[in-house]
Amino acid sequence: MRYAGLALAFVSSCCFAFSGPMAKYLIAAGLAPIEAVWTRMAGAGLLLIAVLAIVRPRALRIPRSRMPFFALYAIMAVAGVQSLYFVAITRLPVGIALLLEFMAPVMVVAWVRLVRRVRLAPAAYVGAVAAVLGLAVVVEAWQGMRLDALGLLLGLAAGACCAGYFIMSDSFGDDVDPLGLIAWGMAGAAVVLVPFSRPWDIPWSAFTLTTTPAGGGVSLPVLGAYGWMVLVATVVAYILGVNAVRRLSAAVGATVASLEVIGGAMVAWGLVGETLGVFQITGGLLVLAGALLAQTATASATPARDPGESGEPGLVALDGVSSRG
């Protein structure tokens, strides 16, 4: 199960990696970044709800006791990550904002250890720190050391919301269908973002164009780029990601997800002409090493024990199933 979860997390990261490059086509056609985010969330939510209503309607049923969980998932795990990041990049260099968002692995490890009191293998700590250091090298963080205080808080808040996504994906029980959670999460996020995106002002005619991102690269139909962003970089990516976290645990899943930054750089290199430098390649290798180190935590985690067997806090295994609850 661990290796299946690792494979799912890796493929999920590769799918998520298309979101930024595909969004560049929408922005080049005239959409604002927050408008591109809204069309992504709304399209993915409507698509999933429509498909599930036909093939698996029971997945859309929300237990009354779980309504707060669904609302928090939509606000924090979906809308919060997207909106806070896009506001942060108006006050910070993009690389710094991205690094702050992907502090999530460290935040998840801290939460699991301090709040859930799960005894993690040393590899989990080393892997999370290595992944963040690798991301710092990828984005060349030393070039943006003069930070706006509000932008710093917004970036860290985006990271906290991203950590919340992994923790919540690892915490719900059998009474919640993962597909229904993702569908309502996307739709709910679109509703939350309406006041900021103002969809009635979106230049919808842009979807009929064929465009090239500002930095050059391959020309694509905007509608095709949007469809790929919705189907692959959102629907498939979230479904695989949630299922990966439930097999690997939140701590390991968050660290492996850091590979999204490297995948995004590679997709951007292939599609929009953004080159990879020595720092991107070196940092990418460090992120990969961190992800692999974190994965070994699932093999060496302390087995679950009955808290009543000793005076110590209960120890919980990180196999993605017994770690929950």
C-alpha cells in the first residue's frame, strides 16, 4: 500500500504541475489570475458533481454532522490556498511566495508530532526540511530577502491552508466519500471566491482564442488549455492526491507533493519556454531526495499501541489508515 500511495502522490504532483503553465494561457488571453482560479474551481466542481450525480449519486450525500467539515475543506483546503497565494504574489516575489506556501510539509510534520502526538521516524523530519531547502534553492530565495511583512503573513497563511488540505485529507472517516468531498470542495471554493473574481466581468470571449504565453513557447487554444487544467491539473490531481495521503499519511504526502514545483518547472520548460538553470536542477534533486527520505518514514514508523498499555501517549502508525483518528 505504501508504494501504491507513493505512486499516486507522484502522479498527482505531475498533474498539479500543469496548473500554473495552463493558467498562463488563460492569463495571456486576458483573464486576471483570480479569474483563472475561479474558472478552474467552478469548472472542476461542476464537472465532478455532474459525473457523480449520474454514476455515483451516493457520493454527493453529506452527513449532517459533517457539514462543518465540508465547509472548512472548501474554505481552507481549496479556496484559502488559491486566494492567499495569489494575493501574496502581489506583495512578494513569486519564488518567495511559492516557498512560503510549500512550508506545508514542515507544518504538517509539526502538527502530527505536537498535536496528534504521533511518533515520527527521523526520516520524516529530515525529508521535510530537505524538501523546503530544495525549494529555496529552486526559487533562489536569497534574491528576495527584503520581504513585505503583510506579504510574509499571507504566504505563511497560504502554507497553513495547504497543510490543512493534507491534514483534512488524512482525517475523515468512512462516512465521507473522497469524491464527494472533492466535488463539493471545488464548488464551495468557487462560491467563496465569487466576490473576488467577479465572474460576470470575466472576458469569456477569451476562450475562443489561440494564444502563446508572454514568455513564448507553444501556441495552444485557450479552451484546450482550460480543459486540461480542469480535468488533469484539478480533478485527476485532487482525486489522486487525496487517495495518496490516505495511504501515506499527511506528513509523507505533503513532502512528496513538493515535487509539484519541480514538475511545474519542467512543464513550463516544455510548453512556455521557461528554462531550467543549475539552481533549479540542483534544488529539484534535493526536493526529490527529501521526498524519498520522507517516504521511508512509513516503513519505520512506530506501530499503533493501546494507550492503556503504558503511561506514554498513544503511538500511532503512519500507514495512512491507522494514523487517522
